[in-house]
Amino acid sequence: MIGRRTTFCSSKVAILYKAPGQTRGKIIVSNSAGAWVDGAVALTTRAGQSFGVTLEHVIGDNAAIKFLAYNNVPPGMPKVKTKSNSKGLIILQTTPGTDAASWIVHTVPGFPAAKTGYSWPVAENANGHLLICLTIPESQINAIAASLLRAEPLVHYNDIPETETAGMEYFKKLADGQFATVPPYTSRQSIKTKGAPEVTVNVYSKLAASRYGDCRVLQRNIRLIKSPARVGDHDTNLDADLTNWAVSDPGNIFCHIDRPYAKNQTVESAMAVCIDQADIFARFNDIAAQVENCPQ
């Protein structure tokens, strides 16, 4: 999803959904989201596999590609305690005169390991996973960092030079682990993907101290998915599915949430990435064989 010498995803928004028990994912991109497309090869294989290409310069060396990685289960450190459940990467290209960056959010523990080669955790084949790649201008990185500060992620790798993020106050705090300790405890940031037409992505986050947690997004009612459901021709079930996502009612918004909606969320940090794109919404709305109201 990232070109061989850039940090672009294959589209403004690219999403891979892997159902429990499957080794390959189903893929949609924002400029062609009419149907889920089969992943070319198993996620255990990097070559020819969309997110394997995306992560080429994360798992290997490229002097022009720098990134920050966060994961509540960092590679090689499975028992680290953290308040966060967030997992993702901010990647940018440092070539002079180039404005190329991407933000990846996902659900896979211990993945990817930086600069050590591609290694998909085989044990995660049993679980359902979601990986989202957003192509963004570098100017959007600070807004992403502002949201992440409220989610309190565990940053386990960062080699982005300060010269690339000069003036980005929130990114510096994120890189240094300076999380907010005073109000406001919640954050709502709006970012745009790179290129026309832009896709709007709203990012909601909260500190554990906020004691706030519900399903209201832009004054729409959020419907949560119940088992059973199908992703194309792949069956999924909530017991083995580590993804937490929702669709809005009325439609057009799809949200990836890094924690399940539950009462204990009010005392935990959390983040939701909400994509406002009708075709992406439609594909996830199709999956919803059954829905339920958000617990109050």
C-alpha cells in the first residue's frame, strides 16, 4: 500500500480486514470500495501482500523513510503495563521537497518489529484484525499526535528527526511521552487525506481520567456489530475478533475504536478513528448481519 520509494498508501484510505481463522485479508480502498477484494497472499508472507509492501521501510532500512511506532504490546516486550490499547505507526519521507506521510492504525499485538525483517505473529491468524492506512500531508501529523496524547500510547520506536516536525508541539510531546495531566481530558481532531478529493477523518480520544465513554459521534447513533457476520465470503465472530468498529445511523461514517464499548471504558484511555466516506461505510454496513445499541 506504500510505494517502493514513498510513504503513500495505495489510496487515500486503504483498509484490510482479516477474519478469525483466515490467513489472508479482505481489502478495500477509498477510490474503489465497491466490494471487498481478496488479499493476494497470506499475511505471513511479505512479498506481494499489501501491508507487507506498506511496511517495507519499517521492517527494513531506507535512509529517507522515518517513523514512530506505538503498540500496547510492543515487539519483544509482551508484559509491559500501559494504560493504552492503541496500535499504529506514523511514517514520513524526509526527501527534500517531498510532502509524503501516512498514518497506520491496526489491532495486531507485537507487530511490526522495527528494522528486523517482516514477521507476522502466526498466533494472530486465529483472531480477527483490522489494518487501516491513511495517506496524509505531513502537516496533519501534529493533529494526529494531539489525539494520541489523550490515548496515552506506548511509543516503542521513533527515528523521526526533530527537523521534520519543527513547530509540531504535540508531536514532540508524544515522542517524549509527555501525556496530558490536566484538562481537557478529551480531544476531537479533524484531519484530511492527501490529494483531491479529500477524505475527512475525525479522531476522538480520551484520557483515563476523563471518566467519559459513549457511542455518540457527530450526534449520530452508533450501532455496534453482533455475531454472526461475514466479510465477503469470510465468516467472523466477536469471540475471536479483536477489531472494535461501528457504523453510524444515519449512515456514511465508519469508526475504528481501539477498545470495545463497555462501562469500564469510562476509566480507560481510548481513541476512535472515524472515516467519513460513503463507500467505505457501505462495506462495513454490509457486514452488520446483526446490530445492537451502544450500552449506556
